[in-house]
Amino acid sequence: MLTLMRQLSSMNRRQDDSFSNSLRQRRQDAMVVEQLLDRLLRERQHMGEAHSHEEEVVALNLAIKAWYNANVKGSADKAQKLLKRLTEVTSAESTKKQRRKDSQLHRHQPDLYSYAYCYAAWYREAVFAEKNIGNSKASSAAMRKAETVLESMKDALMLPNGNTLDMVEDLNSLLVIWSNDIDLPDLAEKFLRFVYKESSESGDQWINTRSYNLVINAWAKSQRRDSFIRAHALLHEMESSTRVEPDLLSYSGVISCIAKSKRSTDIKRAEDILHQLDKRNVAPDNVIYNQVINIHSKSGAKGSAKRCEKLLTVMHGLANDGNDKVAPDVRTYNLVLSAWANEEGPEEAEKVLQRLESHKSINPNSISYITCMDAYAKVGDAHNSLRVLSMMEKSFEKGNKNAKPTRRAYTSALNALAKSGRGDAGSRAEALVASMEKLYSAGDKEMKPDTTTYNILINCHKSSATRAEKVLYKMGKRDVVSYTSVINAYSTQGGENAAKRAQSLLDEMQNDSVEPNAQTFNGAITAWSRSGSSTAAKKAEGLLKKMEELQIKPSAKVYTSVISAWSKSNEPGAALRAEILLKVMQAMYKKGNRTMKPNCFTFTAVITAWARSGEKDAGERAEKLLDRMIQLYQDGKDDDVKPNVFTLTAVVDAYARAGGRDAATMASNVVRKVDPLIKPSHATYNCLMKAWSNSQERGAARMAESILRKLEDEYQRGNKIMQPTIITYSSCINAWAKSTDQGKAKRAHAVLVRMKQMYEAGVIDSMPNTVAYTAVINACATTYGDQLEKEEAFKIAYSIFKELSESNHASPNHVTYSTFLRAISKLMPEGEKKDALVSSTFRLCIRDKLVDYNSLFHMRQAASQQLCSELLGGIDCSGAKDITVDDLPYSWTSNVQQTARRKRNN
């Protein structure tokens, strides 16, 4: 029966259960122990005195322990009542025998454990009342009862003078239990201090150095902010005490508190502890030096690696002076290696590895090589990571058994490949995993690739979703990371088929009993946002609703992905829907959901949605959102919502696309308003030029050209991010083409000439393309002035068309032909020359298979009916006949269709 009671009262009996289940079971266990106690006591009433009293005491102690471990409401009161029963049992027995003369009977009274477990039960209840319920009154009452138990223990056990009991082992056993509970360092310290104070007049031996060390260790495990202060105070007491002396473990325990502290100011204190060792004549060992080196290594602070090297030198010096215990070992070097990796990077770390390889008495181990490999993996240097792996394999082959390549080493190499961005990352990773599989098949069970291995292999194939999916089905156990990684690969690939496959994998994993998380849904949502599908936004928002149905809390990132899907949608009302989602996020954030905080990317996605909406008020709506971002940033200095250059560019683009007489002016005002908070980029200026190009304002073309000149000047002064592009020059030419200014053909042509000069000077990267040439022809075709200006415009149009037709780097497209035919129609007087040019131009258009509706229309406008009929193979070109491209041979129009088809796919 006692054996069963011991099992039920064990602290660790329910540690693997869920919290709520464990709570019920611990209470049930304690109740069963108490029932067994009552049964045992009833049975003992019918037996003699021999051995019965000892078993009663043991059983009552076990019941007290069971209620302490139960740690539920009422536990302390139950333990108190049992302690009272135990006191009554021993008091009754002591009337029959003289307890102080019977050493056997003395151990049958309530012992240290009886009082300690009861005290701890009240202490726990006091802490719970204060921290969890906020009931200070109840907490104080429980703490008073805990102190009463200690006083009772003092009266019963700490008898003055003459005792010869050794209580140290029992006390330390309790402190071991409490030191393993991260929530009980205060309890252990208070109990220790009480015993230290009250046992001073007792003849019993109650505490020793280990007692203090255990409490210091309890503080180290607690990871509380004040752990160092509390542990250091205990160490100081030991140094000042005449009853206990600190030893090496005492100092090591305090350093452990520093190691778990996140305060940079604590780092220096670790070395101060080392100096205290010397003052107290306590010989250090390499363990305590390794602790201090580890603290510096993990900090990554400037100078930390050099500090580790200095400590390594000190260790060598102490060892040379005769303290062999402080001689550096392979762990010491590994910590120094890690310090260099954290502060300076992999190259410096490898220098330490090379020192280890050439060391006379210390060989590098697996951790040495893996630490260096991890440093290379961190920066995506797969080449050097694989080289260090090869070094590791050679070291093992030469007899260094501690350098055996492990699965962890191969995993590090795989991580390096995954981060490298190399084109052959997938194939190299496949070869590594194949090697692991081969080693496993040969009997090395530790090398069996696990789920993590295959997940990293999937990430190595992130540029090829199809290959990533093959790995998914090749691996054994698949988890949420496996599916999410493949879904992310499809989201990166883009296209409608990729989105459908990502959606299919999301459905499949749920059938495979793998629960998706927020990252999984975000990958599928992103896949739809990049799909180009007409239903992408609705699909993305449908997944958002699915998340909520599954009670998976979406994050701001998920909402931003859905907003991005709407921003790319051409559906009516898409921008309004995107803004509604933003407002939903803001409302949830205000209610306390910190994960739903919108950031700069979220606002920018909504602004982009308005830019692409085509709504007349898109510019104003976008600017209001920008103003809101600036207000949020300035009110709270919140960098997360601070608008950036992409935000500004999206607002300018919204005005540029919306058009209107004042759109360009308003866009320019936005750029000026946000300066100096946001500096525009060349993309911003391109959009601003487009705004002026689409504007109906007077002087719009001149404003566009002034922006172009500003970009050229900035770039030539050394501001490389302001480098003009083909788009920049084409936007300027378009601005002149759409203007009503006199001489616009000359101005447009001048921009093209300057564009070619800038290419030759190395300012821009490409020669003028078809779009730029065609834009100049369009400026000519839309010239409205006197006959002299029209003649000059036509000469420019003809020379540009001829130059483009003879160019080796560009060629006319269907827009070029239709625009040049329009120029002929508008600018040339009727006559044979006009007919001849119309004929030759349209025949070239037929040859290039680029006849479309516009080129056919402008040819008919420019040509006589006779010429039109001749060019169209005898088709009647009178006004009564409506001729379309459908009436023409397919060979005349086939390249126009191909161009359109490519455009749709893009």
C-alpha cells in the first residue's frame, strides 16, 4: 500500500499530461492517497504496536506530499490538517516512551519533509492568490500560515544544544526538488534563510555549501530578471559567513545567472566573478572559464571575439603555471570560433578552426566544423560550407572519430544551399541527401534523412515548384512546413496554374491530417494574388474566410496579401474592397489584436489598388491614405507605418492614371509636400512625367522635359539611383506628342536625339526602342499648325520611320505602321507622292504581317479609293463597304495576334 502511495504522490507522475487534465488527475491522486491513508490507519488499529507507528508516520508524510504536488485549490489546507494529524500521532506515542532517549522513535515524529511540504503548499497558495487572482488579502493570510508552519518546525526540530542529528542531506534533498521548479526560487531562498538563522543555536548540522549552491542554481534556472542580483547576494552571504564557504560551483552558479540574462551590462560582471575566485583562493577550472567565454560569444558585441581570445590566453597561462584543470579544451575553442562567427563572420571563424586542426593535443570535433559551416550558411555561402564539410569528412577518415559527419552537418550544408540562390542549389542538395540515404542504407542509422532534411531540400528547389513537389511526395512524414514550402514555391512561380496547384496542396494537406497555419494560407493567398486570374481576388478572400472558419488567426501579413490580390484585380470596386479590408485591420488592432497592425506595405497595397482602379477620384483617395500614414508616423514615431518611396510613387501613379486637368499639378504638390520625409526615386519621376504627359494643362510637356533634365543632371552629379531609362525618355516624348504646343515634333525629335547621345555617353543602358521611335512619329502625326510646320513634322516622321526600318536593334510594330500612316494622312498634300508612300508603307506592313484595325483605317484615310482597292486585292473601298481586318488574309495580321497573345500572358 505504501508503494502505491509513493507512486501517487510523486511530483513527476503527471508532468506529460495536458494542463487541465493534469490538474484534475493530481487532485484525484492526492484524494486516493488520503483514502489509502485512512484505510491503512484502520488496519493498524487491529494490529500490535510493532512497526505500526513508523508506517503511520510514513503514510501521513506521503499524503502531505501528495497534496503539495497536487497544487490545486485547497491543497495547503489539506496538507495542514494532515500535518496536525501527524503531530497528534507522534505526541500520543511520545507519552508512552521518552522520545529524546529513543533515537529510533525520534525519526517517527513529523520530520523536515512534513513541515517543508506543508510550508511550500501555503507558499504556493500565497503566490497564486497574489499573481493570478490579485487578492492581496488572501495572499497575506496564506503567507502567515506558511510562516506559522516554519515556526512549528523550529519548535519541533531545531532544539537547542545537545542534538547530534545531521539534517543537511534532508534539507538539500528538498532544495534539489525546488531548484528544479523554475517558479520556486523565492521559496527555496526563504526556506534556506530561515533554516540558516534558526539553526544557529541548534547542535544539528542543517546547512552546508551545497545548500547555498542549490538555491543559487534555482535562481539560474528561473531566468528571472533579478536572478543575478538574488544569486549574487547569496554568494556575498557565503563569503561573509563563518559557517559556509563558497566553492567553485557557487561562483559558477552566479555566472549561469548572467549567461541567461539579456542585459548587456551583466557581461562585465561575469569577469568580475572570475576575479573574485582569485581573491578567495578558489582554483578555477575550464568549465567556469568556458561559461564566461560563452557569454561573450553569444553577445556578438563589438570586441567580444577579442575578449574571448584574451580569456583563452589566460587559460593557457594558468595551465602552464600548474593548474591542469583550467587547460582549454575543444569546447573552449568552439566557443571562441563561435564568437568570431557571430561578430566578424565565417572567414575569421575558419581561422580558429584551422588553429584547432593544427593543435598538438586538441582535435576539432563535429561541433567545430558545424559551427563554421553554420557561419557560412548564414550568409548563403554554399561553396565554402560544402568545402568545410569536405574538411570534416577528411578529418574523420584520418582517424579523428570526434569529427564524424553527422546529419546536423549535412543539414547545415543544405541550409547554405537553400540561402545561396545558386542555380544548381537544387541538384547539389539532391546529391547531399542521396549521400545521406546511402550512408543510412550502409548501416549509419544517425544519417537517416528526417522531415527537417527534406523540408530544407524543398527550399533548395524554391525556384522550381515542380521539383519541390516531387520531394514532397518522396519524403515519408510530411508536416505543415513541408506543404507550406511547396505552396510558397508555387506562389513565387506565379500564373493561374501555379495558384490552382497551391490551392490543391492546401486542400490535400488537410485530408492528410496536417493542419495548415497562417503561413500556409498566406502562401496560397499570395499565389492567387500573383496568378493574373480574373477571379484571383475573390479566391484570396475566400481563403481568408476559410482561415477564420478553421479558427486560424490571420496576421497582418495575410490581410496584406489579400489586399495585394485586390490591388491587382481589374474588377469594379476592387480598390474600395481593399480599403475596407484595411479598415477591418485597423479596427481589430485598436481592439487589442497586436498581430493585425497595418504597416507600410499594407497601406501601399491599398494605394496601388486605387492607382490601378481607373476611378476619377483615385488620386485624391490615394493621397488621403498617404496623409493618414504620415499622421500615424508623426503622432507615434511608428516606423512600421512610415511611408516610403514606393508609397509616394504609387500616389503619383494614381494621379497619372486618373488624368484630368489638375492631376499633374496635384501629383507634383504631393512630391513637394512629403519632402524631406520621402525623397522621390527615378520611378517616382517617371510616374510624374506620365502625369504631365496625360495632363491637359498648358506647358505640361515642358514640365515633363524639365523633370527629364533634372534626372540627367542628378545622375551626372553622381546620384546613380536617378539614372534615366528608356521609360523616362519615352514618357517625355509622349508628353510632347500629347501637347498642343507649336514645334512639338521638333521637341520630341530632340529628346530622341538626346536619348541616343546619352546612350553613347553611357548614361542610359539601352538604345532607343520601338516605343520611343513610334512616340516621335506620333508627335509628328498630331501636329496642328500651318503648312510649313506640317511639312517639317512630316520630314521628321519620315526620317524616324526610315531609321527604325533600317535599324539593327529595333523594328516597326503594328502601332508604328498605323501611326506613320496617320502622319502621311494628316501631313502630306494629295498627289502621286502621297499615294506612292502610302502604297509602299502598307505593303511593308503586309510583309511584316502587322496589319491591324488602325493601320487599315489610316491607310483608307490616306489613300484614294482606287489605291485602296488595289492594295486590298480588288476589294471595293467605297464608303458603302465596311471593311474590317476579318476580311483580310490571316497572313497579313498574324504577327499582330501573336503580339497581343504575348501581352495577355505577361
